[in-house]
Amino acid sequence: MRGCLQKAKLSAKTMASFKKGDARWRIILSLGRGVNGKYKQRWISFTGTRKQAEVKLRELTGEVDRGEFIEPSKTTVGAWLDQWVESAAKPPRLAENTYTTYKNIIVAHLNPALGAHTLQRLAPMHIERYYAESKLAPRTMAVHHAVLTSALKAAVKNELLRRNPAERVTNKPRIRTSEDVLDNVWTAEDARKFLTAVKQTQSAQQAALFALALDGGLRNGELLGLQWQDIDFTSRSLRVERQLLKWSEEGLITSLPKGKRARSLDLSEETVVLLREHKRQQAELKMANRPQYVDHGLIFAQAWEHQSSRHSVLGGPLHKVFITRQLEKLCDPAGVKRISAHGLRHTCATLLLSASVPAHVVQRRLGHKNIAVTLDIYGHVLPSMQQDAASRLATLLHG
């Protein structure tokens, strides 16, 4: 027998608070010999009737026999999430921006909602309630679910949990990628109208940034990490070697692009013209403000109009929020629907595929790790491509 049951001796005052027939029981489990050769026992308190206590005893001894017993722990969900993000996500295990994202999700969302629960008593319904009550976008909640699932999976591996409750929720946040792209992309006409409006703002930097975003399909961090040394104006090519993570007093903190490798892009002549003009105006700004300008060699850097706080530095990197805010200001005057900054990348890919550019070429331009990612995200474009292919083949075969 791997366990036994003992009735605890309690005061009359304590017993008076119990329901009729209930009592406090000690379930004593034998866990075999420890590393020091001595027998290990675990005492577990249980309140209920003798029959209920015997059922619990059989349940726990069965777990011990099957090697599934998890020792009780008072560790909270919040304490575990804090420990997990530091041990499993902190660089160099994961990229700096990934670690920062995970940390922010835990501190701002998961801990306030779920952190007070004891880890071993966290149930699927607690997580389901969090998802149901959240007002965040489905894509954002999908990231929250991934973080929580990974952390609880690690708790199972470390024998703090027997099963992962996040894997058993019924309302997991789901993203239909193609639908998300369709809601966050421009037509070719919209893209032209937008660029026309941007060029009329008299901001060479703004015009060059949005033209390059639509032309190259770069991620925001890649755009903001670009340096003038990355452009070859003669060959009209751009080398994407880094993404900007953050800026501190020590300087720029960058990493390799998301796919962990650099890539080269050919640019349109129109985009290069805009970049040349922006470089000329930026050079004038540097010359006129040599004592104040902190030159990091960035293509897109803070100018006077970006000096909105005491932390702003002339010549310092732009924040990702800048792209989002400028988009919000420019879409309505341009007469196009509002899309996110990432929607510029979606637009680039969708227009390329619609123009019958091979998927593997689009994959390399976007910096996707493999072509399956490109096809999964932009599968909505493929049916029209298939129709075009069938039409072209029919012409070749039948004249």
C-alpha cells in the first residue's frame, strides 16, 4: 500500500464550522526512497467525509503507482510566469524584442488577470474567462495564448503540473491569416493614391519611408534600422542586415532580421529618387545642426518635427509608433482605408503575387524563412493566379 488515511484531531470550534459528516483527514503517501536512500512521505490535508477521503486516497496512490504524482505547491501563476520569462525567454535564449514582448504581456495582462491563482489550481475555465472578457484584437490574444501555453508547458516539464490547462480551453484565440490580410491591405490604386498624397506633404523623409515600405515589404524594425551604407544608389539595391530593437544611451541595439539572415532587394527608380532627395535634405539638417545632431548613419532619423519629449534626440532613431501615427494622419486625406503599418508589407506582397511574380521571389523579398510561410499568409491571392495560369496555358495549347 502506497498510502494511508488518518483523521486529524481538531478543536470543537473548528469542527463546528464543518458540514455534517465532514472531517479533516491526513492522506499519507509513500513515495519510495529519495536520493539519500531514505523513504519519502508526503502528507496532504483533505476535508470531507471518510468516503470522499478514501476516494482521494485511491486517486493519489494511483498517481504515485503510475509515476504521475505531482507534489502540492503553493506557487502562483504570477510567480511562475515571472520565473519562466527570465529563465526561458531572456537573451540569448530568445531575441531581445521577443523577450520584451513576452515580459510586457505577462506584466500588463496575464499577471493581473490570472497571476493570483495557485498554479496547480488554474483551470481551463479561468483562462477561457480571460479570453472571453478581453477587448484586445484576436491577433494580440493569439500571442497571449502562445505565451501562456509555453509557460504552462514548461511547468508540466518541471513537474509542477500534471497537465497544461491552456491546451484544454475551448475558445482559443484563432487567426484566419488570409482574412486578416484582406482587411489590412490596399489595392494598387489605393497604394498609388496614398503615395501621391505623401509626396505632397513636403516631407522627403516621410515620402521615402512609405515608398520604401511599399516597395520593399520591410518589417517596421528593419525599416527603422536601415543605414545609408546599406544602399547602393548606382545599382538601385538595398541590403537588409539588421532590425532595430531599441535605443539607449549606449547606442543602437539591433539584431539580425527575423529570419536570422540578411537579404538584398532591388528597388524601383522612383523609390531611389525619393531616397536621394531625403538624403540631401537630411545632410542639410546635419550641417545646420552639427552640435545637436547625433549621427548614427540612419536613413530614417528624428528631425526637428519629431522632438516631442525631453528624451528625443536629433538624429536618433524613429519609434515604430511614428509610422502608425503618420499612417493614421495620411489615410483619410488620401481617400484610402486605414491599415496598420504591417499592412504596408501585406500590400507589397499581395500586389507582387497579383502581378504574377513567383512566390519564391516574394518570399525572399519579404525575408520569410521558407515559402510555406508566404503561401500560408497570402493564399487568398493564389486562386486568381491559378485562373491566370490556366488562361495562359490554354493560349499555348489551343492557340
